[in-house]
Amino acid sequence: MTHTLSETTCLICEQENQPDAVLCGHCSAPMDLVRETIAQQRDARIVSVIGESNVGKTVFLGFLLDMLSQRAGDFEAIPRGPYSVDLQQAVISHMAHRMFPPKTPMEAHEWYWAYYHVRRNRPGAQWVDLVMPDMAGESLAAEVATPETFQIIRNLLYKSRGILLLVDAAVASNGFAQPDFFALKMMSYIDSMYPGRRDKPIDTPMAIVLCKADYCPEAFDDPRQFVEANLNRLWNICESRFSNVEFFAASVVGSIGYATSVDGEHVIPIPLHTALRGVMEPFEWIISQL
Amino acid sequence: MDYQSIVSGSTAAGCGPAECDQAIFTSIRSRVGQGYRLVSASPGLTAEEKREITRRCPSHGNLCADGEEASAVSGYPLPGGRHCVALSRHAGLEHTARGGLRVHTAVVVLDAAGYAAFDCDPLRVQRAVAAFGAEILDNPPPVLPKLRLEAGPQRLQGPSEAAEHALYLLSALLCGRRLVVIGAADGLELARVLIAGLPVCTRRRLAVSIGLKFAPTRQMDLSIVDRDEGETRRLLRGQDIELYDLADPPGRAASAFDPWISFIERMWLRAQHADLQALTRRIDESAGAQTLARITALCAGLERLPRCDLPELTKILQTIGPTTGQTQVERDLAAAVLAAAEERQARLEQAPPRPAPAPMPAAAPAPARSR
């Protein structure tokens, strides 16, 4: 381990807590994270999945973790602690009943956290400890709009060894600029976390994942070209300020139906079946960069 | 004892309408974004205030009750000295329709004088906002006008549930302990009683929520939640926050605030709620244990003076020590004690001397003993 951790020091904000604390009293991150890290005697690497509200972070991460648990992509993955399985269980259970999982609350103590040992099933492959939080999109947006609103987000992003930025390709392909603006703000926020490095681009591995690409299959053919054409602001800041970026397209839902609420005022999307595509690839790339 | 005439000075309480900034925190889809955020605000809100409000407002699934009629109230100080009172309600399905009801929070922000007009009582502000009758809009305008709120009459009544709960909680709040209270039949009523027993300077810095699920990030001093299925207890482990279960309360340990707590209890028993309101409204400089103990001693002296004898009068006057008079309310009470003591002393000195008791009749000689 690169530095000595104590069981009372939060892994995320490094503030001190009482020995029996379940949550960090300062940032609400689970104290089990630091206890697991100490038990494994390995530095845990934080991989953050970020994106706007309703882009599909919970579903993406839930399916990714479930695929890892089932040894997809030649990975072997072991969850540390039952809490690490909560997210994938919630996502799979809801999708099996043709429902999207509930909205992730902004309150940090209600976020899902996954702590996994992961390694490639190859000779000589090393175990990597990954911490992957499922953050609320609104909390990310609030932090980007007014920094230090949610210090836990700043700490998580600063400590992230890899970041998956999910972008709504379906909305972008219809000509709406909102996903591009959010992605630009997000990248700009990450850039601003390193004030002393204005002359050097950020080298943290960034996987730009075009979600809901089943609506725009051309995103699968050439994600780079799709971003350059439909998310040009994002493309430009990636070129200027980030040296280690890769672009991917992903889709989870095979087909979707629509129902209306009892009062007829709301349209409710119904995932009829799942057809995972492109979920492992961004993760494989991030792992290869760690 | 008529404290209302004793404690002098004008207060802002009840002095005309208070002008407030307002804001709405909820989840709607608009041209510039979607999800829970401040969707509307009046221009006077600062960036720091917006940040604090965003941190503390409830998002999806954070009202204690599940139904359409669920509501919650919270009040807390803001950076820069102003105060926020927020009323949260369910408002139909959230636009992504992923289960659960949309939480709509209407926020008002008052400056120090405006909050004092409501006796620094967030529940009085909440009633004024409710009386205003603002409806929940699906698409509120991005800019809201200021509100003018009028403080209505305050219901003056002691605790409806067992008073020992309220006395314990008051003592804990005065000692600066943070509390989560579960099991109250009427959380708003319990909060009303507690706020009424606190000096106004303590109320001013108090962060309180009623009807919101406990969340560490909300940083409340007092959270009154409906019930707990174990999750709240789990979250509180290792935190400097005390869980008070009305169904299984701990015993009250002695504290430096015991004289004040006993005084509150006596005021409740005698239904002297208006006098208590007048007194707590004027304790706006310091509410430390020693200050409250001195105030309690002065009040006790005032109550005993009309019936006391000279030795007791002297003892009462000794309560006005050199440290009394540090706050305005102490000076007012001390002046009242002095005036009442003078009046009592004069009355005692003018009283006709008590007649000497009549001599006892001489005892009959004892009969001689026969040998």
C-alpha cells in the first residue's frame, strides 16, 4: 500500500471517524471501504461512472457488475461485502419485472457502492481492487454548477483512477444540445480540479460512453465520428485538455414500450427485454489503462 | 407572574409583514436541465445560500411518509446570516416515472429581523407560507417574486404527550447535542413544544426537520422522523448524534440546564404559556447554563417576594450578584426584583406589630404526694 490507512480514516475524504461508524460523518461514504482496503493490503482504485440524471448510470453499472460476477469478458470478479451486490441485484430484479430501477437519491448515504476484486483470467494477471460508486446525476450537476456543494463528489473524482462519462446518445442524435453541454461542463470541472497543470493535459483514463445507442446504431459503427458530429463541444475539450480518452457506444435495452400513468399525464417507459451491447468494452479499456 | 410587563424593549415579533426571498427545489424537465435542483428562485438568493439549500433539500423518496398527502418541514440557518424555512410535499409522479412520488420543496429565506418577527420559529413561518396558499406548479417560472409573510397568532399550549420527553429533549438541545427523535405521534406538535421552550437565541441557530428521513448530509440538530425500521439506528452508529425513541426513552441525566428545565416544567404545569413566550422571546443574547440559571433564580425570586418574610427577602436580594445584568433580560428581571423587594420590605416594616401572645394561665399546683 502506498500509504498507511487507519480503520477510522474515510477512504474518500480522509477525515477521522469513530471506530464503530458505519458511514463517514463528513461525506457519508461507507466506512467498510477503508476496512476492506486495509484487509486486502492493496490500494483500492476508484473508477467513477458519471453522467447526467436519467442517462442510465445505475442500469449500466448494475449490468456491468453482474456481467463481471458471471465472468464475462474473461474477467474474474469477486465482490467484497454483501453491500457490493446490492446494486446489481436491484437492477437485475427490476429489469426482470420490466421496470427501470428507482431514481438514485441525491442523499449520498443512499448511493450504492461496489467494491470488487477484479483480474483478467490470464497467467500472471494481478488482482485489482475497484471501488465503483453509483452517484446521483443531480448531485453531479449541482457540484459542477456550484463546486463544493457535495464535497464527496469532488473527492471521488479527484481520486478516480479511471472515469466513465455516460452521455445520452439518443437525445444528442436528435439534435438536442443538452447532453453536449452537460458533458462539456463535466469535463471542464474535472479539468479545473488540477489548477497547477494548465500546460499539461489530464492523463486520467476517460471512457466516453454513448448510452442508449440502440436509438442511433451509427454510434456503434464509429463512436468517435458520432461524438465529433453530435457532441462537438465534448469532442473539442477532449482533444484540447485530455490525453487519454476513448469513445464507446453501449446499449442495455433491446426494446422499449410506453405506457401512460393512471391519470394519463405521464408516459412510463417499459423495458421489454434487455440486449446488452458495448457494456464491457469501456470497462476493459479502463482496466487496461490502470 | 406577568413576565410580559417585566421584560422590556420592543421585539420584532408580530411587527408587520416580513419580506422573504423564495425558491423551489424539485424535479422537472425543462429546457436547461432535468432532475432535482433549484428550478426557480427570487433574485435575492446568493450562490452560497443556493448551495446550502441544495445540500439540505430532500430528493426522491426522502419524506418519511409515502402517500400523496405526505409533507415535511425544515428550518436552518444559512451562510451570511439569513434563515431558511422549507415545506416539502409530494407532487405526483416524477417525470421519469421510475417509481415513487416527486418531492416538491417550497423554500422561503428571511433575514434576521424577518425571522425574529416570527419569534425565530420555523413552524410559524411554515404556517404563514401555508396560509399564503401557493399552489404547486408543474412548470414554475425561473424567477420568483419576493413574498410578504405575516406572522399569525401562535398557539400557546403545553405538551400533549408526556412532558418528560419534551423536557429530556430540551435539555439535550440546550447542551448542544444533536438528536434524532422517533415515535412521536405528532412530530409537528412535539417540535412546537420544544421550540417554545428554547430561548430565541438558541432557536436562531437551530437546524430542525420534521417529517424528513434522516440523512447525515442534512446536518440537522433535531430530526423528528416518523418511524425507524432499523436503518436510522444503523446510520447513527459511530456518529455524535443521539437517537431518542419515545417508546424506549433513556433516563434524564443531570445537566447544568436543570434549573431552566425545572422552570419550564413549572410554567407548563401552571399553563403560563404566554409568560413563557414573553420570557424566551427576550433571551436573545446568551442561553448558556449560567445565564439561564440566573434568569431562573430571578424569576423564582419574583414569584416568592409577595409572600416572603424579611430573612427570605434578604436571600432573594442576594441572587442579584455582581454577574447579574450581563444580558438585557437579566437586567430587566433584576430591576423588577429590586422594585418588588422594596415594596415587600416597606409592607413588612409598616405592618402593625403582631400583638404579644396572651400569658398562659398559671398552672395549678401539683397535688402533694402521699407517703
